[in-house]
Amino acid sequence: MAIILGDIQYGKAESRLVRIYRESRRHEIRDLNVTTALRGPFEQAYLVGDQSNVLPTDTQKNTAFAFAKSKGIETIERFGLDLARHFVHDIEPVEGARIEIEEYAWERAVVDGVEHDHTWLRKGQEVRTAAVTVDANGEYVIGGLKELVILKSTASEFFGFLTDEYTTLPETHDRVMATALDAKWRFTTTDVPWNEVYAGVKSIMVREFATLHSLALQQTLWHMGKAVLEEYPFIAEIRLKAPNKHHFDYDLGRFGIENNNEVFIAADRPYGLIEATITRDDAPDAGDAWRASAGLA
Amino acid sequence: MAIILGDIQYGKAESRLVRIYRESRRHEIRDLNVTTALRGPFEQAYLVGDQSNVLPTDTQKNTAFAFAKSKGIETIERFGLDLARHFVHDIEPVEGARIEIEEYAWERAVVDGVEHDHTWLRKGQEVRTAAVTVDANGEYVIGGLKELVILKSTASEFFGFLTDEYTTLPETHDRVMATALDAKWRFTTTDVPWNEVYAGVKSIMVREFATLHSLALQQTLWHMGKAVLEEYPFIAEIRLKAPNKHHFDYDLGRFGIENNNEVFIAADRPYGLIEATITRDDAPDAGDAWRASAGLA
Amino acid sequence: MAIILGDIQYGKAESRLVRIYRESRRHEIRDLNVTTALRGPFEQAYLVGDQSNVLPTDTQKNTAFAFAKSKGIETIERFGLDLARHFVHDIEPVEGARIEIEEYAWERAVVDGVEHDHTWLRKGQEVRTAAVTVDANGEYVIGGLKELVILKSTASEFFGFLTDEYTTLPETHDRVMATALDAKWRFTTTDVPWNEVYAGVKSIMVREFATLHSLALQQTLWHMGKAVLEEYPFIAEIRLKAPNKHHFDYDLGRFGIENNNEVFIAADRPYGLIEATITRDDAPDAGDAWRASAGLA
Amino acid sequence: MAIILGDIQYGKAESRLVRIYRESRRHEIRDLNVTTALRGPFEQAYLVGDQSNVLPTDTQKNTAFAFAKSKGIETIERFGLDLARHFVHDIEPVEGARIEIEEYAWERAVVDGVEHDHTWLRKGQEVRTAAVTVDANGEYVIGGLKELVILKSTASEFFGFLTDEYTTLPETHDRVMATALDAKWRFTTTDVPWNEVYAGVKSIMVREFATLHSLALQQTLWHMGKAVLEEYPFIAEIRLKAPNKHHFDYDLGRFGIENNNEVFIAADRPYGLIEATITRDDAPDAGDAWRASAGLA
């Protein structure tokens, strides 16, 4: 009945790395938030403070910035693989590496109708994400996006639900449906046209959200995920987390004003939270692909 | 040597109001954050708790939502004027009203290459703002934007500065310059094509930021503000607040890698903070146009 | 090779619930943030939009507020159990419930040296958390805290670490060590003096952080977790997540001023991130106790 | 009708400065967020990019960290004066300096009933603030606090208010009243026992909030401010900004449960916002004491 050390990992979180490509007059920009974590035989650091197997988190940070130049940042999925492979293959005691990256999109400033060579505005829409795991079991890439705020002003209903003594919600046949979507999809290969697929996944999810006449946010999520898997055979599963950002009809009848789904108050909290995994029934084992942390929420 | 009540105001802050126009199949959306504040003879509420002159903040909120339907939301400047005039002209004891509005932009979802009728993605870029004051002195409108994140990757220098014993900063002749711009501009009339001017002001500021070969963020701000005033005779002054979002060259020379302004670490804090008012020398009196609050930061 | 629905759950997140006990002149306050999620045969809601098995998230919210009165809020662990059991036992199709609660602490205002009966100041320190899961496999309670910001100004070293070509970090034998601790501990029973154990766990972790002469944050975490498990036989495991909030010596030597670990700049990002699970080797199976969501970070 | 430069200032914002005193075994900690801004003849930097009068913001930061050692941090008011005087008196072209400081409080960790010598927990309650201005007109110190979250569960009413066609709010004779107070008070001298007065002002405001049977948040603010001025003759005015953090009775009657002001839902937005300045009728001129910025909200 001993007390023992279970899962461990350590790394450097949230290095804000910006890369400018300036080979031509028309510069390019990549704006990342990079987190690295290592797994392996680091028990002695925990048990007795012996760091001889511990590559400092400061070194991990240095490596990310060095690779931004020496390897370049073609895509965050590729950059994550470069970093993860390096830590696992080149650093003796390291057995596994987890690289999580966020990418912030920029658009070129437009001056007199022309895109500018070296000035950009931050787009501010969804954040693109990648989570790469490399260990003895293989290489795993999870693509993703977060906080894609999307809203439809009609073609959404909610009725026929289960009721009990605490149910007061009226049924509705026309409502605003809005969410800030988080999605993560797992690839079964690392030979992927990453940018093209990212754009495709986003586009498909937007299409399904827009065009499905929705009877529930649950149904919308299923259609979004299914359509992504139908399009890309090398995506094994997709996980969706969607807050139901409530837009409540404001009661204007009290003032003799008709409100036909036109004026809403947008609530902050609480919000519905709908989650789903859509997967292939023959999806290969995920290994540690989804292990983001020591299990904390 | 009495203790007395000085400036007072009260209101309802941050009503999240969403308006859908659904007269045609092609819906329109307006997404606002509305703050109202009233000024006038409310001293008895403070001194003895007598509310007989106090229109509840809840009523102010109701009014905003009612007006969203009955008056509509053509522009936030116009909507602010509608609300401010109502409080001052229709509610007996009210002497002044201050309406502050933020607007969040949405873009239509694109499905199969076509803009969708009733689905949007939140743009997430800069927030458009308006601050309307109506009182015995007149009507004042301040347009604005906040958190326009803009970056240029070259054509920015910083040298020849004052030095003292605590100065360690090296001069630079090529650096990244980035900011998250807050700007507010005061109109001298309420007869303005608000949307057109908003787009114009933003466009001019982006152009100046991009095209000026900058010797300091201060210089860039001056050119941005001056160009706006040159274009619009009915704008009396513009106030700019620009954090200098530092992007530091990452020292890769330690690893034998050359870094020619290509790899940067983006810092959170501290940041430079540059402020300027650009004005006409014959600008009419601002009255209480800039009085946002009781003087708190 | 079909596309199928995997893990699902849905609920109402972040209901901000405040309960006042006013049976005597000396009121009591409980301030919670309550999230509920249900698991079970809700596939038809996803696949075809059929809600007949779906208890609305609005009803879940109503239930939490109703129970705040009818059951009371003795502790968040107990309140979570009350809610979870109700959903699983009383609502026909529900098979599992997950209740996550945050609690914000308040302290009584002191007036003329005496604690006030009905006025409090929010403490603002760490947030107490509970995550309760009830399903066919049993009842699971995870206690926790988050964002306990703790710092020691000496008795912390970091040396003897692994180095590679990207390592530039100097060794140190005296540094500031600071973190914002997240901790979660899993109970093996529901018969626990919850408040007493919460205070005990926090106190033990603070003690170990303070008194261990630390050779690494990893070592400190191990000692914190081990001491908790040694004290409480009914805690099976504890998971710790600790950002290393870097405090860098400010180089004052450039100004001829000696800085002997006295003046620091506190960095926001990046930060080290150290994680560990400390467990008993005979810990009972955790079931779905750690399943917070559909696998998103 | 020329376009000219109006108010300008520039500086370094939010330097996170931590100072440890370690002269004895019992260390002391001061944890600050320091912003400096300079005013003076910097027009050429704006107009033509000439920096010869511009002390870099980086130098301002260095100075703050150097002074943390050479001058020490007795109180933030004193530290702000040291910095402001230095910039104005020692740096030739500088005419005015504005120093804004936030201080975060820590409490000693308690180990086995004893306060620890070098370990602290961050308190997390209100933030103490100071804003110091030194210029040709004199020296101005504004003390303050922000985000003091305080709540009373009874002894608060709201009735007898003005009504119009949009008024639906019912009167109440017993409600929860809660706010997150921002307060700033202006001193008429720099010869003040700063820590003692800070504690006193906070204590007086808490006392008034608790003990006044309140007919409106407005009335509570007046009593808080008046009591502070009555106690401290060297405080000329105090400015208060108080969001009315609404706690709405949750309607449990729908479930046959009585809710006698016991169960509330705490709303995020919108919130009431009540502001007041309480002043002496013979308060000396404030100069630029309240000029925080170029007029942006």
C-alpha cells in the first residue's frame, strides 16, 4: 500500500513566438503560442530533486525559437512534429513529447485597395490549434480550432424534450442559436496537406451549422462532425465542445411593442454546454494523443 | 469647510443587446454592448436615500431594448442619440445623458461560395465605439474604435533618444512595430454619414500606420490623427492611445544561428504606452463630451 | 467502417448560485459556480434531433437552485452528491451525472473590532472545487482547489540539470519559487468531514511548500502530494498542476547597484508547467471520476 | 484653422516589480505593478520623429527597478513620489511625471500555527493603488483601492423611485446589496502615514457599507465618502465607482418552494453603475492630479 508517483510531465507553456519571413519585399507572418512538455524517466527530480535527466523548460523554450528559424514554420502541425521528434529522438532520456500550439491569424492591411507588403491586422476570429504527441507508440497529430463564434438567426427549434417538476422552459420553433465552438480532430497519418485540410474542416463545419434545420445543438454537432469525417478519410475522430450561448427574447410586450424574434439579450452565464465525439468504428488506437495534462479540468 | 457632493451620475452598464432584422430572407444582425448614465438633480438619493427623481437603472435597460425595436439600430451613433435625447427630453428631472456603446462586427458565413442569409461568424477584430452626451450645452458624439491590433515588420526605427545612467536600450534601425490601438474622435455635428466615416477613419489610420517610415510610435500616431482631421472637417479632435507591444529579437546567436529580424518573442508586460491628442486649434468647446465617469482611471 | 457517435454529455455550465442562511441574526453565505452534465441514452437527440430523453439544461439549472433551498448547501461535495444522485436516480433515462462546483470564500466584515452579522468581503484567494460523478459504477468525489498563489523567497535551488546545445540557463542556489497551484484529490468514500479535510489538505500543502528545501518544483509537488496521502487514508490519489511563475533577478549591476535576490521582474508568459499525480499503488479504479469533458484541453 | 498637437504623454506601463527584503531571517515582500508616464516638450518626437528629448520607456522601467533597491519601497505612495521627483528634477526636459502603482497584498503562510519567515499566500482581495503626479504646479498624491468585493444580505431597500412607461422593476424592502468598489482619494499633503491611512480609509468604508440601513447604493456611497473626509482632514475629495452587482431572487415558487431572500442568481451583465465624488467645498485645486491619460475611457 505504498504511495507512488503516477503520471508526470513538465515543460514550458505559452511561449509567444512570432516569425517574420522577409526573403522578398512581401513579408509573411506567423504568430504562435507554443507549449512543450516532456515525458520520461524524470522520477528522481520529483523524489529527491535530482535534475540529471531534466532538460530545463528554459532550454525547451530556446529550442522552439531556434527551430522557428532553422526548421521554419510551414504549418503548426509540421512545426509541432519537428519539435516533438527532436526532443524524443535527440535528447537521450526523453521518451515522449507533447507540443501544443495556438496560431493567431493576421490579414494584410489594405492601402488604397492594395494588400500591403509588411503590415497586417490581427483577424481575431477563431484560434487554430495543434497538439502533437510523439512517443514509443508512434506519432499523433490533433488539429483543431477554438472559439469560433457562430450564430444563426432562424432555422433552429427546441421542443419535445423531457420534462419533470423543475421544468419551466417553453418549447420554441424559432430561436437564435449561437456558440463559440471548440473542435479537435485526430489524424491517422502525418502526411497531410495541413493548411488545406484546416480550411476544409472549418468550411464544412460552418456549412453544416448554417444549412441544417436544427432541432437541437446536439443534432447540429453530429452533422458537423459526421460531414468532416465523410470528407477526410485520414481523420479518425473529432471532438466538439459547444457552449449554447443563450440569446433570450426580450419581453417588449410589457411596453406594447411586438418582438418577433428581433430583440434579444445575450447572456454570459450560465450557458448550455453540449459535447460530442464523432468517430469511426474502426478508428486506430489513440495512444496518448488526448493526454493533455495530469488530468486536471 | 463643508463636505459636499460633487459630480454624480448613475446608470446601467453593459446591456448585451442583439438585434436581428428579418424583414427579408436575408437577415441582418447588430450586436451591441450598451451603457447608459444619467446626470441631474439626484442629490437626495445620495444624501437621504430619496429615489423620487431616480429613474431605475432597470428602466434604462428596458428603454434600450424597447428602442432597439421601436427606433431601430441604424448606427450606434444614431441609436445613442435616440436614447440620450429621450432621457433628457422625456424624463422630467434628467438634465444630461451619457450613452456609451460598443459594437461587435459579424461577417456572413460563406457556404459553397455564397454568403448565407441568416448565419454569421463574429469577426473578432476591433470593436467600434460611440459615446453620446446630450445635456443643456448641446449634443456631442464621439466615435471610436478599440483594440485594433496592427503590426508592421519593417520600416520602423528608434534611435537618437535621450540617455541617462539608467539607459541600456540599443538603437535600432529596423524593428517590428505593433500596437492595439484605441482611438476616439469628436464630431462637431450630428449630421454625419456614420458608417461611411467610421470606415474612412479606420482606413486612413491603417494607411498611415502602414506607409509612414516610422521613427517612433509617437510620430506614427501624429500622422494617423492628422490625416483623419485633414479628411473630415467635421471631426474636431482625435485621441489616440497606443500600447507599444514589444516584439524582442530572440538571441539565436548563442546557438550559432543568425536572426535577422525574423524570430521574435512577443512580450505581454510591461509595454510602452504612447498617448496623443490631435486637434484643430479652433475646435469648439467639448462640454462634457469626454466626461466618461467620476474621474476614475 | 461506419461513422458513429462516441462519448456524449450535455448540461448547464456556470450557474452562479448564492445562498444566504438567515435563520438567526448572524447570516451565513455560500457563493457557488455550479455546472451540471448528464450522460445516458441521448443519441437520438444527436442523430435525429429527438429530445424525448433530454432533460433541458434549463431544468438542470432550476434543479440546482431548488436544491439550494430544499437540500441546503452544507458543503459543495455534499451538494454535488445531492444533485448527481437526483439526476441519476429520479430522472428515468439518465445514467450518469457529473457535477462540478467552484466555491468562492468570503470573510465577515469587521466593524469596530467585531465581525458583522450580515456583511462580508470576498476573500479572493484560492477557489475550492468539487467534481462529483454518479453512475452505474458508483459514486466518485474529487475535491480540489485552484489558483492558490504561493511564493517563497529563499530555500529553493535549481542545478545539476541536463544540458544540450540550446541550454543557456545558469544554475542557481537561491531563487524565488512561486506558483498558482491547481490540485485535485480523489476520495474513496463519501463519508468524509468535507470542510475539515479541505482545510487539512490545504494546510498540509502549504506546510510542505514552505518547509521543504526545494531542489525543483517537481520535488516540492511530490512532497506536497505524499504528505496529503499520508494524512488521509481515504484519499486515493492527488493530481497537481503547478505553473512555475518565474521571478527573474533584475540586472542592476549595469547601474552599479548590487541585487542580492532582492529585486525581481515577475514574468507573465512563458512559464514552466510542472504536473504530477501522486497515488497509492492499490488505489481503487477511478471509473469516470476524471472524465471532465469530451477530451478537449 | 491649423491641426495641432494637444495633450501628450508617454511611458512604460505595467512593470511587474517584486521586492524582497531579506536583511533578517524574516523576509518581507512587496509586489507591485508600476506604470510611469512623462509629460513635457516631446512634440518633435511626434511631429518629425526626433527623439532627442525622449527618455526611452525602457529607461523608465530600468529606473523603477533600480529605485526599488536604492530607494526601497516603504509604501507605494512614497515610491511613486521618489520616481516622479526623479524624472521631473533630474531629467532635463521632463516637466511632469505621472506614476501609477498597483500593490498586491500577501499574507504569511502559517505552518503549525506559526507565521512562516519566507513563504506567503497572495491575499487576492482588493488591490491598493496610488497615482502620483509631480509637475510645475506641485505634487499630488491620490490613494486608492479597486475591486473590493463586498456584500450585505439584508438592511438594503429600494423603493419610491421615479417610474415611466418602461418601468417594470418592483419595489423591494429587503435585498442583497453587493459591489466591487473602486475608490480614489486625493491628499492635500505628502506628509502622511500612508499605510495607517490606507487601512483607516478601507476600514471606514467597510463600516459604513455594513452599518448604514441603505435606501440606495447612492446613499451608501455618500456615507462612505463623507465618513472618510470627516476622519482625515488632509483628504480633499474621494471618488467612488460602484457597480451594483445584482443578486436576483430565484423564483422557487414555481416548484412550491418558498424563497425568503435565501437563494439568488448572481448576474454578470448588465449591472448598475453608481458614481459619486464627495469633496470639501474648499478643496484646493487638483491640478493634473486626475489626468490619467489622453482622455480615453
